[in-house]
Amino acid sequence: MTHTLTPALDTTARSTGAAGLAAALATGARHWLDRVEYRPHSRWTHLLPPADAAAAVDPSLHDELADAQVWLLSWLPEQGTPLHDHGTSAGAFAVVRGTLTERVVATGRDGVRESADNLTPGRVRYFGPHYVHQVTNHGDRPAVSVHVYTPGLTWMNSYEIADGTLRRTGTERAGVDW
């Protein structure tokens, strides 16, 4: 079980709005799935232009897209992320193909707590700012996911667990590191 602080109402609204968009974009994957590429030495990522994201969802969701950023990701077997957060952005991701394992790490009064969950096509995970997780394809088939961040990503922190504590190991900035 993971313990997290209850997010502020605005963060909750952004997280659940992102979840709705991620689910809709996964359902409308036929509009963008042909763009997905697979790279043997690193994950493939693609920032989906707003007009293309809008074409994949019901017009009633277009206002939600105004403040969002949509990323497409592919994952070959054993490709994954380090432990990371998304800075001050809330977000969500939906699995479109394959199976992804999400490892979530949180700190509490009694130290670091971890949980893991296998996410299959149709599953959506939403989160608030500073949510620390790691996503990996431990399956034997490629995986594809769609990620929505609101507001758009400006920075991400990476972490490690050392001596029973969660320690930040670096920061990547949009426009500089990716």
C-alpha cells in the first residue's frame, strides 16, 4: 500500500481530467498509432501536436486539451524509466498495447513504501505533482502508452532509494534535456 498526501482540489481536478483524456486518447489510438516507432537501444517518445490529439478525442474534451501536453511512448521488452516524478505537473497514462509494470514509491513517517502493479491495455493511472514512480516493460512483447500532463512538463526529477530513504539524483528540464 502506498501512502501519499491528499492533493489539493485543483491538483485532483487536473489529475482526473488528464485521466479522462488519456483514456479517450487510448480509445482513439487509430488516429495516432501508425506514428509509433520502436528503438532497440532506448524508449521512443513523441510529443503529439495539439491538433492531432484533438482529432483523436470527442470535441467535448477539446477544452481539456488546451492546458495539456500529450506524449506517445513505446517500450520494447525490458525498456523502462528510472524512478522519477513529473515536477509540478499532474497527469495520467493509459496502456494501449502490451503490459507495463508501474512501481510507485512514497515516503511516510515509517520510511519508504513501495508497490507495483501490472497495467494492461485499457488501464489508466493518474497522479498528482511529485508522484514518484518507475515504469518498465517486463513482458515479452512491445508496449505502447499515451501520457497526458497538465500543465505540460517543464522538469522531472530522478530518484534512488538509498539507506531506506528516497533521494533525488537529478533534474531534467524541458527544452534542455529532452
